[in-house]
Amino acid sequence: MSIGRFLAGVGALIKVDQKYLLLQRSDKKDFAAGMWECVTGRVDQGEAFDQAVLREVREELGVEAQIEFIIGTTHFYRGKPDPENELLGVVYACSISDGEGIRLSGEHTQCRWLNVDEAMGILSDSDPTTRWIRRLIQRAERMREMLPQPLLDYYRQVGFSLD
């Protein structure tokens, strides 16, 4: 396989008081318009993944976030499986201090704070555009059960970038 170019992306799955923040993509979006997601975005040139996810939360919600841990990585195509649509990403579990203080950007039409059961109720496992966020929530819940508090405290203190 040849070495090529691809997009880098980030996601922030935000949880406050046992509820996850789900955002409905604007109908004007070029990919997955109207679908539910977490905060997502691209990494800018010269930017680290953790810097990008914090910037995306500020841009999309108007608030500062705290990264809790890395949930996982992703590889997909934004549309047709062409090299210019290929994206690699890192998704973080995040928290914010005030769930009431968010201000949606034009990228989303609405938001909902949902517990796990409510989120599973609106996210279809058979639809690829919502399956990924459903699995993301399930994985985050399992990881929250397993990750030891000293490790979470360490992540909060030093972050994730090795630079």
C-alpha cells in the first residue's frame, strides 16, 4: 500500500452529571447532515490532537473542556472511499464545568443531554452514521468503570501530548 495523505480529526464525548451531550448536525453540513454526534472536527496544520479537541469544544460550544481520557481511535471515509475523504481520528472523553453554559455554533441545530439509556434509544446500531457514537458511549462507560482514579488524575495533570 502506498503512503498517502489523509485528514486528521478529533472528537469530544462530553459527560456531565451522568448525561452525555449529543449534538444534531446542521442540515447544511456536507456529510451526515441531521445526524446525532459529539463534538467533532479536524486537526489544523501544526496542532496537536489534544489542542485540537479543546479548540473544537470552544468553537462548537463556547466553553472550555477538560480531557479525561482517550476513548479510542477511528479510521473512516467522509463519503466515497477516496484518498481525499480518508480521515484518522482520536476521540476523547471530556467534561465541562457547566452544562448550561454552552452556546451552539452554526454546525449544529440542537443539543440534548441524555443518560446512556436515552442515548441508546435515539442512536441506531444498524445505521452507520449513528452506530459509531452509540459504540463510543458504550466504550466510554466501560472504560469509566475500569480506569483507576490515580491514572485519571495523572492524565488531568500531564495531558496526552508527548511534546
